Amino acid sequence: MSVESVLSTIKEKNIEWVDFRFVDLVGRAHHISLPASEVEEETFQNGVAFDGSSIAGFRGIEESDMVMMPDSESCFVDPFTAHPTLVIMCDIYTPDGERYERDPRGIAQKAEEYLQTAGIGTTAFFAPESEFFIFDDVRYESGVNKSYYEVDSEEAFWNSGRKEEGGNLGFKVRQKGGYVPVAPVDTQQDIRSEMCRLMTEAGLRIERHHHEVATAGQGEINFRFDTLTKSADNLMTYKYIIHNTARQYGKVATFMPKPLFGDNGSGMHVHQSIFNGDIPLFYEKGGYANLSETALYYIGGILHHAPALIALSNPSTNSFKRLVPGYEAPVNLVFSKGNRSAAVRIPVAAVTPKGCRIEFRTPDSTANPYLAFAAMLLAGLDGIKNKINPTELGYGPLDKNIYELSDAEKREIRSVPGSLDEALDAMESDSEFLTAGGVFTQDFIANYVELKRSEAKAVNIRIHPHEYSLYFDC
């Protein structure tokens, strides 16, 4: 909506506060609230000042003044505040009016601009499927002399014998047995439906929701595709609503990729396609899975650059607890139609020409969506530009259950990096595709790698509880 429409909405809905938000490098939202009476047309022209030195990976204290520039097209009424509040996403600028090169949202916008200047298409569409867990209790601590985590859920199979429920009602979700059961096994129908209602009010178009495979309250809600930056905005709203709705129900939601040992983790499968005006560029009837040559080259770029791409799409040490064989984890860098054991799946059920797309299944929701979607688009465009043929490079198609291949056959398939450090190494050695069109800068990449290596080191130097089981009696 226009600035005038935003100001009218503030009056019509008796908004008391306007919440200006931006996203940091790792994908967490931050906000500053202004009284609605202080928000005028000039606010959208001059922006809202904030301290960039207090945001990890942004600026030093000697150059800390930064500006949030509100995007009037990205607002919704916050459903959780007691005082009527309007949320507006912002872009980050320096005080002299220059776009800040480390602003994730700005990077997403530059990726969209690069697509339009590359002569390939006009619009890239993205649709993330972000899985999550809803727990009833979570406890964790990491100290000098102790380290542990503990989560619990009334649905969890390990509670089949618990007496504390005041009469155990059974119907627990079996390990790896939680895919779309009805009630009373699925106890979270209503909470997911409430999440969907609030998302709809916030402007998301909901397609469906359901229980996911893992025990202990794993779920998924799908919202409709949109342009790159808008889909990233929508995902931030999606996570905000899920976190806060769970809290209202006395529960806690997490998008952590692997919160449970021995069961499926939570991914963020990302559907993507490119259009030139109204013409879908990924469809060609009669091709493999009805894919065009352009789509195959796009897949080639994704798979060829995947090790580096994963530093942005799976940017946590916990990501690599999920990326192991045997848990529906897409660790194999091949493409295939309708095959969920491949890193890139081509949906084929009920797909129209305009719905023809590719699905990159490796990412998870620790990713900053603005950075991850931008990097995926750049990898795909590099594949198109350089005609990277995935079949010629041995990336498939492979229409088999990869998990059931022999060890010899599996050794022929390229796999994802085994750790965050390995992914960061790959990003450092393969970053040229990210800097195309000035979308990412080398300064951003170096700063991002440094920030993420500090996370990896923080985990690597700490004692793991299981090491006591392995080594204490040595």
C-alpha cells in the first residue's frame, strides 16, 4: 500500500504504535516502536535511526548511526500486542542515504534487480516450506561444569508410560510415525489452525497445514509463493506468528533443524521458478519432468554451487546434525522428479505449466531467508548463464531411492559438506557467483564467514555430554 494508505490505516484502526523492524545477518528480527501520533509522511522519507554497533556483524561503535527506511508495502497489524500496533519492515541505509551493503533485505532486492538486468527473466518466485516443532517444555544449559538440554511434549512416544498426566490418555506419536495422523494422535490441529488464521489476517495466503513425520509435535504450514523479497518478508511474519501463538497456548515453538536425536529434523524446502512477464521459463512439455533447458541449467547452478550455497542455506552447526543419511535428509547432490531423497526434487503431481518449479530440499530455517533466497537465485542464474548441464556433471537425474543404493553406488554421488566449517571453506573458495551484479560484496562474505566461524568455534571447544559416555572411564 502507499504511504497515504498506511497513514489512513493508522487512523481507521486506531493504531497506537508503529513497530519498525529490520533483520540482522543471522535472520533475527529487531524492532523500534514509535507512537502512531509521531509517524508522518516525513517518517517514510527520513527513516528511523538506530544503533548499528549493537547488532552483531553490522558496524563498529565509531560509525554506529544507521537508518531504517520503512517499506509501506510490507505492513500488517500485530495480533499479539495489547495496544494496537502496526508492523512495518524496513531497509537499512547509512546516514548519507546510501543503501547499506550488509542489509539482508537490501541484498534480496539487489538479487531481484540483477535478474531483471541479466536478460533471463523478470521475476523469480519462491515458496519456502518451513517445518517446526511445538514443545510443551524446553530446558538447556551450557556451563563450565555441566551441559545439557531437555525437551518434552505430550505427544512424544517416550511419554507413553508417564503417570504425571493425571491419567495417561495414550495415542502418542510413534518415532518417525507422525506424518498426517488424525486426532487424537495429532493434538495440535487447533493451534496450527489458529496460526493460519493469524497469518491470513497478516496477509499470507495459506495453502494447507499438517503434522509432520517426527514425534513430539512436528508440524508444517504452507503459504503461497511470492516474489523473492516478499517471500522472505512472509517467512519472517510466519515465524513470528508461530513463535507467539505457541507462547499464547503455553507451549514453545522452534525452527531448530535437529532438536531431537534419532528422529527427523526440520527442513525448509524452497520451491522456486522464473517467469518472463507472464511466461513460465521452467516449463517445456515433453522434457524430463516437463522441465525446460533453462530450468535444467538453473538446477545445474544450484547443485554445482551447493557446497558454498549451504553456508547461507544451512548456516548453523545444528544444520549438519540434520544433514545425515537416513532421516529423509536431502544430502545427495542430485536432481530427480518426485523423489524426496534428492537435494533437488521436481514436483510432478498436479503441476500446471505456470506451476512448474524446482524444489531445493537441503535448506533449513536457521537460514536468513533474504540471504538464502538471493544466493539460490544467483546460483541458478549462474547455471543458466554458463549453461551448467547437471546431467553432464553427474548430478542426475537419479530416479531411485538413494538411501537404498549400495555403498559403491553412493560413493559416486556428491554429498553436501559435513560441517559448517566445511561449508564456509567452500563459500570462501567459490564466491564469484554471489558477487555477480554486486549483489553480495567480498566485504559482506568475509564478515559473514568470520561471524559464522565464531559460532562453529563456540560449539567445537565445548565438551559434549555424550563424550562422558564414551570416554569418562578411560
